[in-house]
Amino acid sequence: MRLWFVLCCLLLTLPCRAVEVVVHATVADTQLTTAQLRAIFTMRQTRWSDGQSIQVLVLASDHELHQAFTRKFLKMFPYQLDAIWHRQRYSGIGGSPLLLASVDELRTALSQTPGAIGYLPAGTGTAELKVVTPYEN
């Protein structure tokens, strides 16, 4: 019984969904390093390699998918990313990503926004989106 309880607790702490990074179909870059993803999501990189403007789209920091994304791909915690965005916004040196309320809104916005990057549950993209292959450099 005790083993069962421990196993259940461990399973509950695992991310419930697999997450993947996606970009709008107009974006040529489909392989990005962890450093590039961090630069994009911390609003330091504002243009794609072809010069197109990057539009970062995210969910709220307390959303399970956002937490899984920041830990898996950016190798940081959501509160760290929030602190960077707040510091940039209030110091006037940078902007913030567009915050969306639900996965469906995020998917729609990603599909309709040229240059957009964001994340979705694995396998839930649309024809207007391309999956990014992250790699370590």
C-alpha cells in the first residue's frame, strides 16, 4: 500500500502533457538551439534569420503547459522568465510576449500571426504551423 502511494505521488509530479515548440508556416527557422530559444523567449532576439519580426506568444505562467515548456526547453522556471519580462517592460528596454488565455486561443493566434513562435501540446498543431526541432549546442 505504501509503495502504491509513493508511485501515485511520483506520477502526479510528472508533466501531464508533452509539449512542442511551434512556429508559423512563414518562419524558415525550424531548428533552434536552447540558447536561441532562450534569446527569443526572453525578448532579446527580435528577428528571424530572414529578417522577419518575431512574435512571441505564451500562456499564463501558472498554466501547466507553460511550466512544462519553460522547464523542458528553456531550462528555467516560469517565475524566472516572468522576472525577465517584467524587468524589460518596466525599464523600457524591451517588450513582453503576447499572453493568451487558453491553448485554443494560442493555437489560433500562432496560426494567424506571421513570424509567431509559441508552444502547444504535442501533436495538436495545424497545417499553418511547423514544429521546431530544438537541439543543444
